[in-house]
Amino acid sequence: MMIRDRYLELIDRVANLTLEGKIRSKTQVYKLLVEEIEPGTQEIFDRCLLEKVTATEAQLETKVKAARVLRALQTLQGEWERYQQENRGQDAIASAAQQILSAAPDERLRVLLSILDPNQKQAFDGLLLQQLARSLQQTATIAPEPALAEDLRQLATGISQGIESFNALEEYLISWIYEQGKSNLGFGEVEAARGPWAVWAKHSPHDLPRQLFATLARNQPAVSALPNAREIDRAAWLDLTLLLQYLQRGLVIWFDKQPYDAKIGKQLSFSTLLTFAALWSQLASGLQSQPTLAEASFHMTLQTLRAIANRDDFPLYGGVFASFGGKALNDALNYFDEPLGRLEATPEKARILTLFGYSQQALGQYDAATNFHEQALDIARSSNDKACEVANLNHLSRICVAIKNYAEAIRLGQRALILARTEGDRPGEANALVNLGYGEVLSARQRDRLEAEAYEMAMNYLEQGLNLAQKLGDRQTQALAYNSLGIACVVLERAEEALQFLAPGLEAAQISGDRYLYALNYAYIAEAYRQTGATPKAIASAALGMYLLEQMGANEWRQPAGLLLVLQGEVGKESVKTALQDYRTAIIGAIGVDGYDYLPVLLERYRQDH
């Protein structure tokens, strides 16, 4: 008898036994389901039950008995839902094991990774993973082929060791953050004794993770941990994979719970995901002698990139600077050329390209940023992702301002504004208003034609953008609007008005976690203070802007450095030293003692370059 027919007969039998009084409790119904339902056939039973219920409901008006049958079927439905809930895990394990067994030998690892992909709605938890490992181990004992048996043992061992590795490190997941006072999160250029890597290396129970973490703690590339890549088996690689997956997930969950801390917030979730994606890309490069493991490592890179793109709080108007120095961020972005090339032209890819474009823009890499944003714009259009399309028009407009192509900046800003208003994209509209006003001010300034009417129109755009961002509670756009208004006022030599915008711009940038705008605000606060004649404040602000921009690799650090040299020429070296000493406490509070001591070195570096 076909399974469908057998299940239809089972449903009729349950209904009849209920009507006859031979089934009196829900427990009896549930027991029948446990005895009769075969693993992997739940969908068939589900369809059969729905078919019976629908047919019985249609007979209610013509058959008296139908109401009693329907009640019996409803009881069966309730117990069926309970059965599904309690047995979903077993079906998932059976299905996973069957997929692995059916795959070609060189595809089994990739199939397992797809099954364990955390981007799925119902990802495997630790308990299911342990059960899957036992299932694979048991199947290996009866496998007809030695090669298949060995493959299954390797996968089962890797899963078990990965769970064991994370259990050993779980208590150290975030302990290192508190030990170093949250001053550096260890995903950029840090000393060997700081960051997570050294802590995790110390407590890792297995060789490959321990070697990798120790290598990263010494600021060496991940490939340096793979001198004997040919000797790495699938069990060791899978151990490392599951451990990294658990660590990544744990950190992201923890960071997501810190949304109001400028240094420990949701921005760090993106930095963490990007760090692990870059790590997988490096590992793929180091495993070229083992094509299966190299391909699996690229698979993990793409999984992690998708996790970034699929977040509900994906920052269409932000970057990933929270835990990266400039060189570290630039290096991380460079690792993704090949993975991005493999990623299909989907909305996910468009959003990842948008994120990378903004990050490159902050580094002053305008050609690379333009390339990312133009690719993202094309994909967003073809996939009808209007919010992403508006965002990339806005980013391209901002880049055009940076390279002084103001006519194009205004044109792109106008297109972004029209599309945003058409689609009801309020964040996109706020950004477009800011970009349009900013471009208009600087364009008029370039032409030396700053008529009152043109100025009022441009400032009106900027203020509309700020007001809309405030209504939306959008701190990122508020930071951009305050920054743009402040810069416009500095350009127009309206210093007091500029300070009224730049000061709250600092707060908004800090809360939103945008280190670039935060640092850039200091650079223009310095310019505004100079215009007012408040030279000591200008010196302190320029020093902060110079240091913060240089540390994140932004080319704009030279602007406040140049201002410091000009001020030094006006008031003398001793006066500059005195001003820095007077504001020493505030400066150290922002950049630490090491940062304060580095200021003269950085200023001398700029002087020698010029």
C-alpha cells in the first residue's frame, strides 16, 4: 500500500474508533501517531489530514454524522501538531543524514555545511548536533564501503569536537573584553596579549583552533597557522568551523544587547561578522592544497556575508569601523574580492557592496567606493530593492562632493530625493535632502556666487533633512546632517552657527557608532574655533580630529594636521604645547595616554611629508 493511502486509512480508522468510543483520550491518539508515522513522511500525513478535514467540513450541512467525524478529526489535528513539535528534531536528523549519505564523496562536507547554515529559520542547536553526530557514527559502523564509513566518522568526530571546543571556551567568550576595559576589541591591530585570540588560544582543547588563535594573537595572517595544510583532516576542520560559528554567534548576540554604548554596540556586531568572514577567506587561501576544505572555507565566507546582509538592522547608511583600525579595515575589505565575485547578483550582494562602499569612502578610497556603489546600484535596480537603490544614489552623491564634482553630486541627490519620496523611503529622503543641500552650498562656494537666495535654499534642504532624521530617531542621518550643516557654515565663515551644529553632531555620531563622522566633526570644530579666535580650543580639537582620522586610515587626517601647523606658525610651538597640556585631561579621555603621546609624532610626520 502507498504511504498516502495508508495514512488516509489511518485517519479514517482514528475517526471511526473515536466515534465507536474505543478511543477515549488524546494520549491514545498520540500513541497511534508515534506507532504509525514513518520518519520523513510528515508532509504526506499533513496533506492527507488537511484533505480529510476539508472534505468533512464541506459535508456539515448535508450529513448529521459529519459533525461528530469533524470533532474526531480536530482531536487528531491537535495531537498531530503536538507530534510534529516533539518529533521535528528526529525528522531533521534523519533528513540531514540522508542528504549526506546521498551526496557525492567530495560534496558531503558542503552538504553538511548547508544543513548547519545558521541563516536558516530553524538552525540546528547543540542538542540536535550531538544527535546528528551519533547518527552519523552509528551509520558508519554499518556502511557498506570503507571510504563512506571513514567520511562519516570524520564528520561525526568533527561535530563532537566542535561542540567540545566551544564548551571549553564558552566562559571566555566575552571575559577578555572586561579584562582590557573595553578599550580595544581585538579585531584590528592589537598587541599579542590583548584581544580574544590569546585568551581563546590558551583555553582551546584541540590543536588547529589553538594554533589559529595563537597566530592571530601575534598579528600574523591566518594562513600562517596552516604550515602543514595537507595534514588537516575533515574532523579537525569541522571542529574549527563549528567553534568559530559558535563564537561568532555568541559575540553578535552579546553585542546586540549593547545598543547604546558607542564602543560596544550593534556596530560591533557587523565588525564581528566581517572579521569572521575575512578570517574564512584567509583560511580558504591557505588550504589550496586541499580543494575540498578550501571550497568549504569559501562556503563559510559566503554564509557569513549573507548573515550580515540579512540582519534587520542592516546599515544602508553606515560602515564597519567600530573595532577596526584603518589598515585592518582595508585588509579585511581586500579579502572579499573572490567571495564577492562568486556571490550571485541578489539583494544580499547589493547590500554587502553598499556596506563596503561606505567603508571605503570613509578611508578616502573614492575609486574603490564608487566601484562598490555602482555595482550595488545596478543589482538593486535589477532586483527592485528601492531602499538600496536610493542609498547608493546618496552615497555616490556624497563621493562626488568629496572629489569636488558638485554638479554630479546635486544631480544624484535630486534623483535620490525623487525616488525616495516616490517610494515613501523616509531615511533615504532625509539623506538625499542633506546631500542635495550640502552639494548646493559647496557648488555655489566654488563658483563664488553665494547669493542670499541660493544660500537659503541650500540651508533649507539641510535643515529639512535634519528635522526629518530627528522625527525618525535616525541617529546616523542626524550625525550626517549636523556634520553637513556645520561644514557648510564653516565654509560660509559662520563659525558660531557652525559650532551649534557640530557639537550635537559629535553626540549623534558617537551614539550611532560612526567613528568617521565623529572624527570629522572634530576637524571642522577646530576650523570653527579658529574663525572665532579661540586658538587653544582649535588646537585641542584639531589634535583630536587628526589622531582619530589617522587611526582609522582616513586621508582627511591631513586637514586638521595642516591646521595645527598653520596655528603653530601663528602662535609658536610653545603655545601649541601649552594648549595641548591645558586640554590634556579631555584629550586623554578621548584617545588615551598613548594617543596623546603620539600627537607630536603624527604632526612631525605630516610636516615631513609637506
